[in-house]
Amino acid sequence: MTLEMKSTESPGPQHVINRWISHVLRFGVWSSAALMVAGLLVHWLSRTVAPAPTENPAPGEVLRRLFSTSVDDVTLMYAGLLLLMLTPVLRVLTSVVGFSVERDRRFVVVSLVVLVMLLAEFFFSLHLAA
Amino acid sequence: MSLSSFLLLFFGGIVTGTFGAMLGLGGGVFLVPFLALAFGLPMHQAIATSIVAVIATSSAGAAMNVERRVVNLRFGMLLEIATVCGAILGGVTANLLSGPTLARIFAVLLLSVAFMMIWRTRRLKSEDGATSQNGTFPSSFRDEATGTVVSYTVRRVPLVMLVSIVAGNISGLLGIGGGIFKVPAMHMISGVPMKAAAATSNFMIGVTAAASAFIYFAHGHLNPFIASPAVLGVLGGSFLGISINRRIKGTALTWAFVVVLLLVSVKMFWR
């Protein structure tokens, strides 16, 4: 019993996965929040009266516009929302890597199943939209 | 977007996020009615906005809980297969239904959430500590309140997977997290301690919500001018709710919200 309790307290290689997942989630939430705040600030400061978009752009288009010189308020907000939606996907990807480091084959497979379902659905949705 | 609508969305997000976190319901249960009733947003847009806010609060909370190892990672990942299947079906179904129909289904959900809350205050307290040691997914965590290490195993996994499909389906259909159904199931059926059940459920919610969020996005229901302030508000509100929760405990609060839920339910039904 004492041994068991010790093993849960020490941050061995077993718990590397916890730290990685935690970092990925924090990164996703705070970067997307920052992008949305930036988008709102640009909107208020530039006072652009762009009409509200009637359909959502393709993620690739958002990415292209984000790194162009003509980055606007709507693009920044979309980038934030998309990054937020992709954060859980990144978290599952991290689990795949983490469980392979822990050599837990069964859970590499479980994580892969979740990842494949999410990605398949993501691309299928985009295909449907296009 | 006018400054007044921005402020309404942001502060509406803060209030719904705070209440959601205080009651362990997540933001969606209050955000969807707020957007639909107070802001007059079409149901599909309200749900799409809520589902993205749910991803934010779930991820922020999970970052903390995973680090503290309160989350049962393996059990959660396995259940995610079930919730994601349910969520995809829910998201597809929602986009085939009309706004008024979705509002009525949401009204029924609020009614059942109100009943779950009454049942939770009466039933779950006495069940605490009833953990089993001869199941699967052995896990242990440090309970910060008592300072002890709680070890447990998980029983009857297939049954909880079934509940998870339904919870995922409701999540995708109505834009809520679904923890109100999963947490009692994990605790009562599988014998997972309440704190670990709540943390593991919250951990799964991000992935579940992402699954249906893509569908709403593809259908063009996500307006960045509405979603950005609302999501930021809910995120801030959830932190506020958690810190208030550490100070105030009481069943009077629960009863007050049961009344609110019932009123909102009636309002949603005859919208």
C-alpha cells in the first residue's frame, strides 16, 4: 500500500503524458482567446463596417489570410474559434504520442480510433461545406 | 456590431459561465437559452456558439485536472469513442431539425436537468466513498479537501459506455457538455469517486463538443461576431464560478436554480 502511494506521488515517466496534455490544452485555450481578443480589438479600433459573414470560410482560407498582410478582424476571430475547435484534436494526438512513449499499445489504439473519427468527421464536414 | 450587443453577449457569457461552473453544469445549459431568448438568435446559431464555449471551459478545466491527476485518462479516452459517435449523430440530426423543434427538445432537456439536480442533492452525498477495488482502470488521486490519496477501480464499463453514447448525442444535438448525465452514471454505475467522475467527464467534453462543432461550422452557423465575445465571457465566468464555489456551499442555491431552470424550460417551449 505504501509502495503504491509512493508511485502515484512521484512524477515518473508514467505521468509525462499528463504534463503534455495539460500544456497542449493551456496553449490551445489561451492562444485562441488571444486571437479572439485581437480580432475584437482590431474591429473596434479600425471601425470597419464589414457585413457579418453569411457562411463560414474554409480553414485553409483563414490560415492563408492570417499570415497575409491584409489580416482583418473577422480572420483573427475565425482563427481563434478554429484553433479552439482543434484543441481537443491536438489533445488526442498528444495522447497517441504519450501512450506510445508509455508503451501502452492498447491505449495507442484507443486514442487512434478517437483521432481518426475526429479527423474523418472534420474533413467530411469541410467537404460537405464546399 | 454595436457596442451594446457586444457588451450584452460578453456579460451574458460571464453570467451563464459563472452559474454553470457553480452548479457543475458547464456553460451551455444557460448560454443556449440566453442566446435564443434574450438575444433572439436562431437555435442552430445559439447551439453552435454554446458548443464552442463548452470546448473552452472544458479544456481550461481539464488542463488543471489532468495535471493534478484527478482525471482517469484511460477510462476517459475509452468513453470518448462512445461520446464522439453520439455527438456526430447528434450534430447531423440537429441540422436536419427546425429551430422551433430544437427549442422544444431543449425545453425537455432543461426539465430533466432540473430533476437531475434535485436527485443529485438528495442521493449522491450519501453514496460518496463507495469505491470498489476489483474492477478495471485502477487509478488514484490526491483529494485536496481531505489531503488523502483515494484509490479506486472502475466497474461495469459497457453500461457507462452506453450512457456516454446518449450523453454525447444530447451534447451534439443541443450544444451542452452532457456532464449532468455522465457524472452520476460514472459514480453510481462504475463506482468512480465524485471528484474523479466530474474531472473525467469534463476532460471528455472537449473532444465530444469538438466532434459536433465541426458540423455546425460547416453549416455556417458560427458567427465570429457573436461567438467571440460570448466564448470569452463564458471562459471568464467559469473561472469566477469555480472560485465562488470554493467559498459558498449550499443546497438553497441549487433549489433557486431548479426554479430558474423550470421557468426557462417553459419559456423555451412556447417561444
